[in-house]
Amino acid sequence: MNVRPILVMGICGVGKSTIAQGIADRLGGCFIEADEYHDETSVAQMREGRPLTDDMRWGWLDRLGQAVNAAPKRAVLACSALGRAHRDRLRSVTGPLDIVFLHGDRTVIEERMNARKGHYMPTSLIDSQLAALQAPDAQAENALWLSVALAPERIIELAAEALAPAA
């Protein structure tokens, strides 16, 4: 049976949290929101429109890996994990991951970010996130690529079908 944790990844504004929560609900898993594990310094940096450095990310990724391992059920983690090194850092704690990579047109993503309320991530960070993005390899990283042009319900359906444990 496939019980690897699931990483729902992509740049800001692609709907990671919505999709990860939906997958967790469909598969009976445990949703983990990476944003809740940032330290105050990192949140302040992003709120000011300044991207994080890798040095700022390492402790965050370690905390996320520990949260995934402590989950009482299959963890479904919503996390940017933009670079291969970030995903490797997570895997160094969690072991192998199934990945759902959410990608899409920059204009669509910016519109979605402008519509959301109460989030610290400004649209000014889209370009730095795109510059830092190293898309996961579908084969080598076991990544399912899904376009955010699809309705969230359809993305959840496709991901859940692909990642459901074999009977």
C-alpha cells in the first residue's frame, strides 16, 4: 500500500492549501499548512515583500518534516518547496514523498492572490518565486503536474485518484 506523505507544491497563489486540504479530506489524511510553521522573522520578511533566503528556509523545512512524521494519518502538506534542495531537505526527514505540483499562468495566479484576504504574501513576490522555482521531475520525484486552470474540485479529484492507496 502506498502511504507516502503527499507534498502539494508550487509558487504562492496556486491554491496549495485548498488543494491539500481537499486531498486530505478525500483520502482520510492529515492536512498540514506550511505557512503555520514559519518563524516570525520570515513572516515579517515576506510581508515586507522580500523573498526568503535558503538559510531562512532550512529550519522551517526541518519543522515541516517533523510535523509530517508526527501526523497521525497520511500527511498532506501544502508547501511551496520551490527548489529541488528544499524538497530534498524535506525528504531527508520524511523519506519519499508523492508530489502534486500546481502550476499555471502568472496572470491567473496574480488575480487569485489579489482576491484573497488576510494573507501576508504580497503579489510582488510572484516573480521571485518563479525565479526560484525548480519544477519537480515527474519521474525522478514522482510528481503529478496539474494546471491551476482546472477547477479546484477537479484538481482534487485527479490528485486523489492518482494518489489513493492501492486496494
